[in-house]
Amino acid sequence: MSQSLRRTLVAVIATTALLSGCAQAPAPGWTFPPASPGVDEPGSSLAPDPAEPGAVLGTLEIESFDLGFNPAAITVERAGTYEVVLTNTGSIIHDITFADGTVIEADGGETARGTVTVPAGGIAFVCNIPGHADAGMTGSVTVHGETANGGNAGGDHGGPPPATDVQPDPNAPAYTLFDAAAPPLLAGAVHEIDLVIEEKLMTVAPGFVQAVWTFGGSVPGPVIRVKVGDTIRLRLVNPPSAQLPHSIDFHSSQVAWNDEMASINPGEELIYEWTADYAGVWMYHCGTAPALHHIANGMFGMVIVEPAEGLPDVDHEFALVQSEWYLGAQGQPASLAKASSGAPAPDFVVFNGVANQYLDNPLQVDTGARVRAFVLDAGPSIDSSFHVVGTIFDTVIREGVALARGNPGNWGSQAMDLSPAQGGIVEFTTAEDGLYPFVTHAFNFVGRGALGLFQAGDGDPLD
């Protein structure tokens, strides 16, 4: 994201970000053994072995932006003293406060330097400006083969990062951006669809890799868009390379549970035929026991069924699926034990499978254009209160109940509430060039990845 976009984002969503939590990870569990950082790697520049105790071993280069650190997870080869170069590319003041009390502070656009001694157990750090740590400005320095255990790094304000049982992996591959554009309506009235199950590794947030189970190789699975009266004949394939049985349950269908929804073993396939009798935004998911685990590990997707006469044309259409990640160890499936908790506490709540991907890559719209978003809460356990900051929904169709544009009294909507497995449609326009964050208005989950941006025009309302 450009510097101008970051600065504008602070002005637009400061309140949202400062109220939200952030999933961090101070315990080990690597997808791949971490490489020893060298002079050319971001975040660490190591010198030869010191000639005497106390000599500076190298330089930790850390960028602070509004509101985060880059990198937030740093690995050094050994314990000792390091120079810290803090470059603040944000528009507001930030500091880096280490667990031992070391503080380095820089105004927006400035660079500051200091030194910190990294113990064998590593050290945590936060931005100690009030509210910034809670908004996600946390991180850690880990000694190769050890664990960061910085204690109370937050002083009187931020506190240490929330403890989880999975540590971010600095060697994790970058995530794959999920295309949020809604697909066009499938042509014709009968649709033959092949859907192949794929079990694969996937980066679900920067530094976190899970062994997910997917429909068609993506989380969520492909969006299927048809109209009332259409027939869908889906061939579900569980390839011989799979390790588990799987199944599929279309909430948009009316078939017996013990017919087309049967589980199939690796190497088997199944034909699932149904007629789209009702319009709506529907969920599909794997129903193989335990269904909770299969959904929590990525096996879900969206079906859009339009009325037989179709939907009115708009300028932009997007499909957004909210879901949760309950992290297992790096490179392993999601944790069923975490997902089974009676008081759900997901590590990440996300749109279209990856934490904050549309914060990093805003969804482009034309200023004043009509935008339609198909929204599904796949859960498995957390409600959604879908809201786009700076807009009002003039059209909402939620589970078949409609708020029509231009209704008597000119009623509007600020948020669309969805329980797990519920879906709906919202439409809105943007009043001016700028950034329009979309969130679940349950603020405790915004900092855990449930945040994206619509960018209208060039994103700058002051141009």
C-alpha cells in the first residue's frame, strides 16, 4: 500500500483499529526451519563474531507504519547486542518498546536509532503509544532455535502481545490474493460442474501456514452463480492423493442428507444434482464428521441464486465470505480443539480466507458508482455484522428479507447481521474519492484480520 493510502487510512479508521485486537504468536512451531538471517535479508544485518563481550552483532531494521511493524517477526542467529534502526513511514508518532524497557521513538517520516540486548529466549516489542499495541503494533525478536518470551513489554498502556500457541514463521510463503470480484451468471439452464477436492498448504495470514482442505484448491471454494429454475449437476471428486473422506452439502438444494451428501473416500467421486428453487446467497460446505473441523479447515463456499428475472445491473460486484481460523501448528490442519470451544476465540477472522488481504490490496471502485456485495458468513461459529465505513446501504436482501432502494420513508441500513451459514446482498455508493473500510462491526475481530478497503477513485479525498 502506498504511503498516501496509509496516511489516509489512519484518518478514516483510527477508531476502528484502536478498538480491535490482534492475533500474535509468541510460541514456536515452524512450517520450515528458519534460515539464519544474513546481511542481505530484511530486518537483520549480522556482523562477524565480536572480539569482546558487548560488541554490536548487527542491525535490526524495522519499519513502523500506521498501524504495524515490518517485519514483525525477526530471527537472529544468536543472543547479544544489536543496533535498532526504526524508520517511521507513517503519518503519526510511533515507538518501539522492548520488554527490557528499551524505547526508541520516531515522528512520522523520521528515523531513530538505539541498541537492544536480545537474550537467549528472545524479546517481544510493541508500540507503546496508547492503543497502538492493541491495534496490532506488536512483534518479537527470536534467537534461532529459541522462543521469544519478552514478558510485559507494554508498560502502562499496550501490554504484551496476546499469547497463542503458534509462532509466526518468517520463512512462510506469501499469501495468494483471492479475487473478490463476483463471477458472472452461468449461461444456460443446466450446469455441469466438476469440483475436485484438494488438500494443500496455504498461507492464511503473513507468517502462518495451515494444511487446509479445499474445494477446487481455494479457501473459500469457487463461487457458483445461477438463477432460480436452473439445474446444477456437480461431480465431486476426491482424488487418490487425498488422505481423508469428504462430502458436500449445498444449502441451496433440497435433497436427502443421506443421498447426495454422502462422504466419499479418496479415489471416489459422487454426482450431486439439484434444482435452484429459491433465490439467495447460500453456503456450501463439507459435511463429513466432524463437520466442524472440515468447515474450520477451509471446506466452504458461496452459491448465488438470482431470481429468475435476474438482478439489476450495477457498476461493481464483489463476493465476500467471512470465516475463522483456529490455528493448528505450522503446516498442520486447523485445531479442532480450539474450534470446539463453547466460547469461540479464533486466531483470525477473515474475508475470503486470508487475514487483511484487502487491506493490503484495496478493492477498486469508481467514485459514485453503484457497488453490490454478496456476503456470506461461513463461520463456523462467529456472527458477522457487515459494515462499510463511510457508506449507507440503500439496498439489503438478507435471507430473503428485502430493504428496497427508494422505499417510502427512505429507510437505510448501517450493517447487515449474519449468523453462521447466513448470506445476503448489500448495495451502496461512495460519496467521494477515498478509502472505505469494510469490517465486521464486532470490533474485537477487526484486528484479527476482518478488515479490508474499498478504494474509490485515487483514494485521496483531498485531491
